[in-house]
Amino acid sequence: MAKKTPKAEPTPVPAANPPASDTYTVLARRYRPQTFTELVGQEPVARALANALTSNRVAHAYLFTGARGVGKTSTARILAKALNCRSGPTPTPCGTCDLCVSIASGEDVDVIEMDAASNRGIDEIRDIRGNVQYKPSRGRFKVYIIDEVHMLTKEAFNALLKTLEEPPAHVKFIFATTDVQKVPITILSRCQRFDFSGIALPRIVEQLRSIVESERLQAEPEALELVARRAGGSMRDAQSLLDQLLAFAPDKLTADQVHHLLGTAGDDRILTLADAIIAKNAGAVLDQLAEVSLSGLQLPELLDQLLAYWRDLMVVNVGGTQGRDLSVPSRHHATLQKHATTLTLDAILAGMDVLATAKARLRSSVHARTLVEMALIRLANLADLVPLGQLVGMIAQMRGDPRNTVVVPGSSRPTVAPPEGIKKNSMSPVAEAPPVDFSGENWATNWSRIQSIIGGMLAAQLSRAGTPAIIGPNTLVFRFPAGYNKERDACQRPDALARIEQGLLKASGQAWTVRIEMMAEPNAVAETSLVPRIARRPVKDEAQSIPLVKRAMEVLGATITRVDEGFADDSRKRDEV
């Protein structure tokens, strides 16, 4: 069978060794960059290396770092070809000489590629140290390309240090890694570092379009954009996914086929679901989710798409789309703008948090659909969040301070009319608890009501602090005099604070935050509490309730005149048990 001559295209250029007629080479290998000018999205790196070759300033060691599939190993091979090309060293290797062809195919004896993930021990590095002294067999330089170098062991890195610091003139090292933070600083300081950035979405789309044209196939622009977006800045991932999709749809690749193969929802379905969520129509949300499940779409992918759409809402809400990639195509930008203006920024951010939390929980749960339903229902019923300034105004209004009153806009939820036959005021209103006055004599009067709610030794211990002070909106501080450390510690326990706050809530009808502190004044011990008699009575009652004490009082005809603090400590221990 005669070989089929590929269509000549300026970019991208297939590899120098085309596959035989009975084999197939994947697109990622056939359209691998062969020169610096063919590198997509890495122009700064390509220019720096080309200038180094032109000015004869090539370093002995390079470190290429970046995400997967952005061109690190391809650049290393191009640099090796540029150094060993028959017409080099040159920034433009010919690609046709025997050295360029063998390096491109990975068969050159002077260009040694190794994967540190599977050759990570000290023995492999010792082999390198033993071989660097020998001259290259054919080319000018012996080039060592070590991929995923961060996987080397600590001992292997240490064995490499001396050779890396003073290598022979005929040796070049090129390291590639996706996790530069794991590379020791002693290695980094001996290398020239180049950071490879993720490839922009339009550049990936353009490259995919060129590949489709070179393969004499057809694909919708929206389908190529979906592939590029799924790749996440990785050209190799985009090419591998395109290869898979072209096998699935050899005639013409459409956006619907991409969604079907990837298990994702189409843009129209995402927008319909977003409409139901923003309209707070929980029933429609569940209906849409049922259709998604029946169509075989993956629920994790659905959450990812919704999170991406809510991210688009955030971007549009804070200032437009200029220079920012959006997950929805341009034909849906009008709907996106409408949704973004309907929601507040706080509501959008809260929705993103709901979706992100659901996605994290989905990984370890066997009830995937239930979790997604919960998340979407919560999203649909997410009330518009009140800004902090309005919240302060609401607190001031509740306290009856007209100077700090802020008008809060009403809820957008429709008012639900009561069913017929039921009168609006058929139930008598519940009387609200009178507010607690924390000033002087009023506090002593109200303390008995609060004390009865708190109950037990905690009320007696809290009374040692005297009158509380208001230090902020609905915030009370109880300050204990010096010498009452045990009482303070008892009141600072989380369960004790909860009981105190609950008692204040029941007594006043308002929620209070309680803080426990010590007085700074050293003479505060001598101060008399505003409610000494009210506070001491529960202590006597507690002592009289002990059977042994009660029996002693009956036999001896005695009465309790004083309760020492040791009794309070013992009672507190009994409460803890």
C-alpha cells in the first residue's frame, strides 16, 4: 500500500518521521513542536533560549517548570536538536539531518531521556555520574533530559550536586517538573529556571483548528472550544481529547457529540437549570436534575459546570468580561448578564460556596444524587444576604435607637395568602419577654429571673462578677475581681457560656454574646456585688439539699450560717460528672 502524503500546512508541522501505513501515531506525537517557532504559548521561553544559542551563552543546566502538557519536554528536545544539529549550534535546527531525526524520535545515543518517577534512586544518578566523563558518540554535546525531576530521592539529589555544579564542557542537563516546590534549593541554585505558563484558550482552539484542517476533517467551532476548555491550558490534553473525539465522530465533530462523550450538560441545559435556581423554583430544579440523570450525564461534571457558570456570574457582576474567559459561549452572554444583575454579589458568592462544598462531599459519598439535590435546593432557596451595614441598622432598630436606623429592602419572595376559612389573627400573639435593664438596681431585680433560668451553681459562680457591662451590639462582658479565678474558669467553659447566653435569651427575648474577663484593678476583691443576697441563697439551698447535711441539721437542730468556697468547688465537680 502506498503511503498517503499528508497535506502541507505551515503550522502545525507533523513530526519528521511519519508513521508507517499499518500503524497509527496519536495527534499529540505527530503534531509535537519541532522548532522554537512552533511552540504555542511559550514565546518568552523560546526567545530566551534562541538568543542564548545565537550569543553562545547556553547554560550547563536548565530547569523547566509548569503544568502538564505545556511543552516542557518538547522544548528540551528542541534545545537538544539545536545544540547537536549538523548545521548548529543554531536556534533553527534543520530537522532533516540524521542527528535531528534521531533526537526527534528519541533514539539518539547522546540525548538520554529518563523519567525520575521510575528511576528515582541513587543508583541511577551514580550511573549518570559515571557516564558524563565520556565524550558524546556523534554530536557535540551529551544531553540528559530528566522528566519529573522532583520525584528523585534526597540521596539521589545529593549525589547529583557535584556533577551539576561542575559538569564537563560536553554535558548539558535539562530538568522538567510539574512541582518545583519539591526540588531542593541546592538544585535550583545550579540551574537556569524557566516557568512555562498555561496556554490560553484561543491559542489552543486555533491549534486544534489547524490540526483538524491538516487531517482533512471537520469540526464545529463550539466543539473545538469545548475541547480546549476541558484541557485546562494543556495542549497535550487538548490534542489527546481531540484524537478520541475524532474517532467517535469521524465525519464532523459537533458540540452535542462532545457533551455526550464527556458526560457533560449542554449550555442550553445549564442555562435552563440556572433560570430555575435564580427564580427560586425548587420543583423545576428537581425536574431538570431528573432529566440530567436520565440522559446519563455525570453529576460531578454538572456541579463543575454550575460552579463555572456561577463564576461567570461573579465576573460579570463585579465588572464585565473584558479580558476574562467565560465558560459560556458569546451567544449566551445576554442571558448571563441578566442573571448577574438579578443576584447580589453576596448571593453569588454564597452559591459558589454551596456548590464547592457539595463537590467536595461528593467524592466520599455513595448518595451522589441526594447530595446534588440538597445543594441545588439550598441554592434555589438561598435568601438574599443582607450587607453588614444593613445588619447593624437592623440591630439598632431592634434596640429602639432611631438615630442608627437603616431601612432594609423587603424580600423579593411573594407573600403567601393564608388558606380560606382561617382568620389572620385567629391565634393570640405571644407576649414578648420584657427587655433586661443592666443598670444598678434594675439588674438586681432582673437577676432572679435570669438566675432561675441558668440555675445550679453556675448562677452563683456568675454572680461573683457583679453587674455586667455592654461593650457592643448585644454583647455583655462579666468581669470577675481578682481572687475569683476558679469561678471565672467555670463560667468560661463552652457549655457554661451556652447556658448563660440561653438564659439571657429567654429572659430578654434577644440573643446576647457573653464574654468573661478579669478585672484589672487589684482592689476589686473588696468590692461588694450588687446582688450578694440573691447570689448566696442558691448556695445555701444547694448545701441544704445534701442528705448528709440535711440529716445533721435535723439531729443537731443547727442552721447553715456560712458556705465556704470549697463547697462550691465540690458541687461544680459533681455537676461536671
